[in-house]
Amino acid sequence: MDELRLFIAALLRLLCAQGTIDANELRSLVEAIDGEDGNADGRHRGPLLPEADPSGPATPPSNSR
């Protein structure tokens, strides 16, 4: 578990450093995903990816910087 946490920290820091997402956007996304099951408890047991939209490809998050 410690090694997984280390790799996730490295990926998140890289994404923030590259300007792909900022820390506030990431926190907002985490909070939104956490509440998807109606219980904001710091856990996520749902799917890793959202359901596919049959009308076309997924749109990446906007980069508002």
C-alpha cells in the first residue's frame, strides 16, 4: 500500500507540475467522486472510469488556465 501511495503521489505531482490539472481542481474532483455513492466518507468503491457515452468519445476536462 505504501508503494502504491508513493506512485500516486508522483503521478499527481507530475500532472500538477505540467499544468494538466491544479491542486484545487484535483481536490474538487476527488470530492465529487467521493460523493457519487451518496456517502462522502473518503472511500470509493465504484467504477474507476465513468460510464462510456454511446454518442461519442469522452471529452477531457477543460484546462482553465
